[in-house]
Amino acid sequence: MRVGVLTGGGDCPGLNAVIRGVVRKGVQEYGYEFVGFRDGWRGPLEADTVPLDIPAVRGILPRGGTILGSSRTNPLKAEHGIRRIKENLAKLEVDALIAIGGEDTLGVAARLADDYGVNCVGVPKTIDNDLSATDYTFGFDTAVNIATEAIDRLHTTAESHMRVLVVEVMGRHAGWIALHSGLAGGANVILIPEQRFDLEKVCAWVESRFKIRYAPIVVVSEGAMPVDGDMVLKDGSQDAFGHVRLSGVGEWLAKEIEARTGQEARTTVLGHVQRGGTPSAYDRWLATRFGLHAIETVRDGDFGKMVALRGTDIVRVPIHDATARLKTVSPELYAEAGVFFG
């Protein structure tokens, strides 16, 4: 059997660990051949490949990013996109395709598997941790650790100058990174997309900290919105999947807090720092297990499935179940953090 592998969407710590797990087990135990597709779905669209064998995956476990490259190419919008992918897979004699990605990448894989008969297996990747049907996605733990370390560092400079420091983290329409890093980093306010925030209440929390001579840290997810306003956008541009570019709420929030409280406020936007660098030990472990189980799924011919984490077990779920809706922070879980606000 010849198996294709691609990594789509935003880069993410742990992608290389998945590739390594897939190839090592596939070659050593099953005798499979592998071909890597460059830059996400652009690879099979254009038959752009790289050799993928055991020498190619040596030493990549601790490396961030992806040796295959990535992109937000949407083949469903490309001219004759599905036909081109099927023709190229046939020409390259690829019998099955492992798609490693988030909501958009796996959404394409689900369509290919369910509607067009392509032998696809999915692996859940996103720092946002917003894919349904899996407890965690790899990349999330690394992003939370990076954000937490940044918040730890910002506490000291905030206290030195007695300033409000607003930390904007990624997450799009899910507040998992903000909630986890905010709690772990001892933030005094955490704002997430799932719960619109009252700016007056935020300012009251900020002022309560100054009354006891502590400088407040506000952690805000890039998709968070005030109760009486709209989402703050960097610009109106959209990617190939129709997603607008987020970011900007942190700067807006700092200006509002400063204007309403009279306290000096500064913003730190962590941005792509959260996606870069070496993956955490947990993400290496999880990504490796996903890779091992993904190639087992191919061996079993159980296509149209995604490997997922349930507790400590790796299970298989239909890809479309993982992409049907976003996994978001529940009101009950968010309420637990409220005791530390103010």
C-alpha cells in the first residue's frame, strides 16, 4: 500500500511527531510506502510531493512546524478541485490519504471520504482545542504553556510600574487557551468568546486590584466581544475558507480600560509565538500516539474516520462528527474561574 500524508491549516507544534509516528510504524510493521504532499491541500491539487521514508523523519520529533509545509488552500473552491485530487492520487498510486489538520482541513477530508469515495483518515490538530469528538488536540498544551509563561513574566513588569497589562491570546471562537493559561498564570480577568463581557464590570475588577496595590493582568481571547459591541477585527480580509482575520480586541480593551479608569494600560499580543517552537512533552506524546493509531486505521481500511482522545484512550470517530460543530467552553467551566476575577 502507498499512503499519502499532508498537514493543512495553521502550523502547530507536534505535526512532525505525527508524521514520524505514521511513517515509522507504517514502514517497520506494515511495509507501506509513503509520499508527503507539500503545503496542505495544495499538494494533492498540484501533485506536489516529497519523499517520505524513515530517513526523512529522523530527528524531527522535537521540531516545531511541519516538514511538509502547510497552507489554507481550499480544494473545494478550486476549479475542478475534487477531480484534480482524485486524478493525482491515482497517478501517484496513492491508496489512502492521512490528513492532519483542524476544522477546515478535516472538513475537506470528510467531504472527500463521504461524498467522493477517497480513502481518508483524519488526525486532529489545532492549538485552539475546538474540535469536537476529541478531549484534546495536540498543539494546545504547547500554546497554553507558552501563554502561561508570558503571563508569569508580565506579572513582574505590571507590578513594577503598577500598570494594567492586557494579554491577547489566540483561539478564534473558542476560549480554551485564554481559560487555561489565564487560570494557570493567575490572571485577574479572563475574557472568552463564549461569554460576552461587560466593560464596566471589567473596569471594576481592574480598579479593585489597584485598591490592594496589585497590578491586574487581563487575559482576552482574540474572539471575545463586549455585550454592547461587535467583534474587533484586524481587517476585513478572509482566507480561502471564509474566515476573517481576528486580533485587535486587546488593544481596543486596553484603551477602553485606560480611558474609563485613568490607570495606565498596555497590551501584549502573543500571536504566532503560541504556535511556534518545540512542542511540549505532552504534545509529543499525544501526537505520536495519534500517528500510530492513524496508520492502524489505514491498515484496517476504516476510512472516513478520525483518531481522537477519550480519557487516555485513542478511539476512532467519523471525521464529520469532529467538524460538525465547534467544541467551546461551557458556562459552568467558565464560572469556575470567576472566583479569581477582581
